[in-house]
Amino acid sequence: MFIDTKKKEINVKIVYYGPALSGKTTNLKVIYAKLNPKFRGDLVTVDTKGERTLYFDFLPIEITLAGGFKVKFHVYTVPGQVFYKASRKLVLKGADGIVFVADSSPERRESNIQIMQELIETLEEQGISLNSIPLVIQYNKRDIPNAMSIDIMNADINHLNNPYFEAIASQEKGVFETLDAIVKLVIKKLTTKTPV
Amino acid sequence: MEKIEELLNQLIRKVPQIRAAAVVNTEGIVIASVLEGNISEENFGAMSAALLGLGDSVLSEVKGGKLSEIYVKGNEKMILLSKISKDQLLSLSISSDAPLGLLLVEVRKTAKMIGAILSEMEKTQTVTDISELLGGDTSIIEGLSFKDLLEE
Ligand SMILES: Nc1nc2c(ncn2[C@@H]2O[C@H](COP(=O)(O)OP(=O)(O)O)[C@@H](O)[C@H]2O)c(=O)[nH]1
Ligand SMILES: [Mg+2]
């Protein structure tokens, strides 16, 4: 986070985290496509030819609050493949809020659990406990026929009862509900806690 | 911030091949910059932080110590990152024909001066209460919905 009081500007970083192919990039693409260009910049995707993110996606979003205060959200996704743990750590550094995008396919159950565990450990390494950082969980791909129940998924990865949303990101469902929720949590934390 | 931008401008006057200069923190957020119109500040910051992260990983792999500079050269432009402090770096986009010796000397000098300003600022910065900055009105947050900000 970086606050420029002269420019009346708050910069915050939001990271979409989760296993490979859970729909993180799809979330950003939907936000980019639907949001009025006034409020967003270019979507930068650094990736390989396939659909797997090699490094990260990045989308800046900017809104103006009462009193002319600007909030700039720097939204990132991380690559989900096990191999890219180092990239995930880098992108996570300095995050003010996290969206965990989980995959509802039963075959991805273990990956969801494993990457959530990794998130908790990485945050701990950076001196942050899971209950102190704004976190929203998105259960994506609710359209697939054998999607896991929300109860099972909550039991697997939502141990702290964080806010969660069902989504079909590829059909734009749940994407903005999730974004609203994380943005509100982040701003709320900024306004209640006094950062040094 | 104006002081820092003045230093960046001075640097560009000394080495006119510098096309863009920004002070970026390790989160990728631009603190101060002098950029050409067609360069996005956000993207420049994100790319700089990504390069820095990569450089850090590579150096730790080869036990190369603390990172101080990164240099990426193409036939048209080069990118030079120079660490200012633990949390900030000076990031430059330069045309490839710049004289390297002069460039490095001036860049290191500038990074040092910016570092001094930033650490002075940190010392004197008072605690900021954001709700105060917002005029105590946080109600707007409750009503915030990106669905109201979509393209018609
Ligand atoms: N069935 C279904 N597919 C989805 C959904 N969201 C994303 N996908 C697809 O899942 C694949 C991986 O998505 P992507 O966003 O690239 O995943 P990432 O690795 O998390 O960035 C793509 O083929 C998407 O079209 C969804 O809600 N339902
Ligand atoms: Mg992706």
C-alpha cells in the first residue's frame, strides 16, 4: 500500500490466488471487458501460448471516493502451477487483499487444499496471519455438472469463515460480487486501522 | 515527491537518452515518475517489480548477494533498475545508444540522492489516518458496487 496525501491517492494491491486453471485470469478478463474504461487501465497478461499463466496478469482499476480521494487498485493474478511457487510468492508480496479462486471440480479438490495451505504458509513467512488480511473466497465453475457442494469446499479451505461467493466466471456470474467484497474489505480495513 | 521528480528531470537532462524514469516500490507501485505520454505508470511499475523479483530469485540461486542493479538491453531500448533501498528502486527506460559509463555514474548518484530524501521523509512522516483523509465519511464504501461502473 502506498498513500500519497498530496495527490490524495491511495494505492492498494489485490491478488487473485488459487490453483492452476481455476479461473483467475477469466475473472480479470471479465472485469476488463465489462468495466467502463474510465475506471480501468490495460490488462497486461504475461503468458505462454497455451491458456496457462506463466507469470502473472495485471489490471489497474481506479475509483474516486467522496472528497476527491482516488483509490487505485493494482489487481494481479498468480500462476497456479505447482512449479511457479516462487512467482506466487513474489506476486503476493505486499498484498492488501486476496481473492482465493477455488475450482469446483472434484478432481481439483486436492489442488484447492494444497494451494490454500501454501497461501497460509507464504503469508506466515511474510509475517502475516490469515485472519489479519482481507480475504474473499470464490467457488468458481459452479456450472460443471458434478461440482462439489459448498459445504465440502468450505470445510476444505474456508476454515476462518471468510466471505465466499459462488461464481461462473466464464459467464460473468459472481465476478463483480467477488470484486465488490474484496474491495470493501480492503477499504474498510484502511479506514478502521491506522497504518504507519 | 516534487523534489524526487526534480531529481529525475535533472538526470534526464544529463543523460537525454533516458526516455522514462520512475521510483517504484517493491510492490510495483510508482511513487514518483517522469514518463513519456505513451507509457502507463501502472504497467511500468508492475514490470519493474517483476524484474526485481526475478533478479532477486536468480541472485539467491547463485548465492550472489544483495541485488543492486538489473540491466536488460534490446537493440532499441534498455531497461535499467537500480536499487535505492530495501523497498524502493529507480527504474529507467533508455534508448540503447546511451553512453553506458556516464549513464551508470549518473544513475547511481541519483539513486543515492533519492534514497536520502525518502529516508528523511519516512522519519518525518506522521501517522496517517485514512478515515480522516476521507473526511470521516466511510458510508460511500458501503454503497460501492462495481456493477454501477460498467460500460453501458
Ligand atoms: N466451465 C467453466 N469453465 C471456466 C469457468 N471459469 C473459467 N473457466 C475456464 O477454465 C479455464 C482456465 O481459466 P483461467 O482463467 O485461464 O484459469 P487460471 O489459471 O486460474 O488463470 C479456461 O478455459 C476458462 O475458460 C467457469 O466458471 N466454468
Ligand atoms: Mg491465469
